[in-house]
Amino acid sequence: MSEPERIVINDVEYAPVSEKEEYGPLTLVVLDRGFIYVGKLARDEGGRAYSLTGASNVRKWDKGGFGGLTCGAESSEAMLDECYDVTWPPGTEISTHALPLGWKDA
């Protein structure tokens, strides 16, 4: 991949800005029956189950609806309960959401 082109105008250097948001290692997972967890997503070698390591259960959040929750834990006033790793079989997953860098403090 090549370096983006930079230009200099009146001794000020300009470069293109990428609008692609950078995602961190955390994924928000919505499971059957309304369970919501956040952690580092992994799949076992046989593809028979998925898991989150370093997981937390999202007990509740108070601002911004679900979209606000995906933007940041602190800004949505999310209450996270640390838990052991979470494993679930395929078919019980409703959705997964890659989270931006610094999600817990955003």
C-alpha cells in the first residue's frame, strides 16, 4: 500500500484524511434472549462455537439507544459487569458489532 500524497501550501503540509474509523480489539455481541456481552471475539478451531475473552456483560445503558452504546460505554452510561469468558454455539448470535478504539472511555 502506498503512502498518501502530501502537498505543501504556504509552508503548511497537508495530507488526505481517512474517514475510515479505526476499530479496537473489542466486539459487542448480542445473543438470544437479550444477553449483551463485550470482549475479544474468537472462534474455536472447528468453528463449532464462538467465545469472548476478557468479557463483560452489559447490564444496562441509559443514553443514546443501542447506537449510542456502540459508540462508547461512558457516553451511554453503560453498566458493565466483568465476567468469565463467554462461549455460545452458532445460531444463538443475533448480531456482532466491532467497537471503536477506546470504546470503554468514549
